[in-house]
Amino acid sequence: MLVEVAYAKPDNQVILTVDVDDTATVNEAIVLSGILDQFPEIDLKKNKVGIFGKISKLDANLRDKDRVEIYRPLIADPKASRKKRAAKKDRLSKEKLSQEKQQDEKDD
């Protein structure tokens, strides 16, 4: 059966098609794909893996046409990033209101 193994870096994405046995696991597909040779920074003890965006274990069985994905660690906490963006947006909105108010006072 055919499955895909995918890994993406900010500047490079690779999707490899692999022909595996009907009893193949996520780990076997990754090893057979040769992706570990292309990206030596992948550490399957640390990197999470999934099938079509759903976290999976390395010993999970695959089905025909599955896409195995190897995820990189997050470099920023998503919650913290959202808070920071919201605070910036709020600050910019207040600055804009202040500038409009000053302009209105000049016009009067």
C-alpha cells in the first residue's frame, strides 16, 4: 500500500511516497522513507508524529493513502503569541483613536 511521509521546515517541505506492507506502522513508514537521512535533526523520541493532522503513536498501524506527518517543536507558545498580538492591536486602536481625537480638536 502507498503512504506519504511529510516533514516541513520554514523554508523547505518534503512529502515522500512510500510503498509499505499492509501491516506497516508509522515508525516503519518513516524509516523506509529515508526522511531521517535527509533531516538528521528529526528525533522520533522528541518530535511528535501524526496521521493527517491527528497526533499518533509510532506503533500505530497505517491504512492505504495515509499521510504520516512529523512535527517540529513549537518555538513559541500559541497562547502567549495570541495575547501579544491582541495587546498590540488594542494599543494601536487606542493610538488611532487618540490621533483622531487630536485631529478633531484641531479642526474645531
